[in-house]
Amino acid sequence: MSLPLTDCVSGTIRGYPSVSLLIIDECAFLQGENAGEDLISGVLPMLTKDGQVFFSSTPAGKNNYFARLFLDAKPGDGIHRIVVRGTDIPRLAEKVERMRRTLSATKFRQEIEVEMLADGQAYFDLSIIEQATSKTEVAICPKL
């Protein structure tokens, strides 16, 4: 995000007037309270009545504002979601294969296949945990 600070209130972006187009790139990586939501709530009021905002990013787990835009989709929310996987772009085929050989399976799924996986803090990959758990199986050890 890039905005001039000349007309802003007290050296912040809050209060910058009349923005008709706001592009927030790498939205999943925003820092701050509430996984970037505080920053977003500070810039959205800058939009004009017919202003548009575009959020773009590769996924960075499920605990960020960008992931919530996708995962908490509600009918009629006015958000148009577009997913472009690296594997869907023919001109990137050679680069995608190089990334497949270079990255871990989890990182490849996140960066190239645009999957919103765990936040990267877990020791085990999310898919392994999902495969190892079952809602139909009962615990072997009784609860204490």
C-alpha cells in the first residue's frame, strides 16, 4: 500500500480523502492487531461512495483478514473472489515445476496451489492432522 503523507492527519493514512481505488497487495501478510483488520478498518473509510478496494495475496494461513474474506463467505456479501493457481497459468509451467522441486509440499500448496492451510505454527502439516483424525472413531483411552 502506498499513499502520500502530505495531506494525512498526524502522519498516518487515516483521514486521507477521496480515494476511488484502493489496492491492498499481500493482504494476508498485514501486520498489527487482529491480523491486519485494524489497518483495513483505518483505510476503508477513505473510499469514495463508488470507490473500490482490491485485496490480493498469496495465502498465509487461515488467521488473517485475507483468509477470512475467503473462508467466511456469505451470500450477497458483495465480494467477488478470484483464485488463480500457478498451475493454471501455462506460461509459468517451467517455473511451477522448479518450485515443486524446491519447496516443501506444504509451502507449494500454499504459494502455488493457493490453499489456505494452517498458520505455519503447527509442528505437523495440516493435511496429516486431518487424515489422522476422525469424527467417527472413538478414543482408545477413556477420558480422565
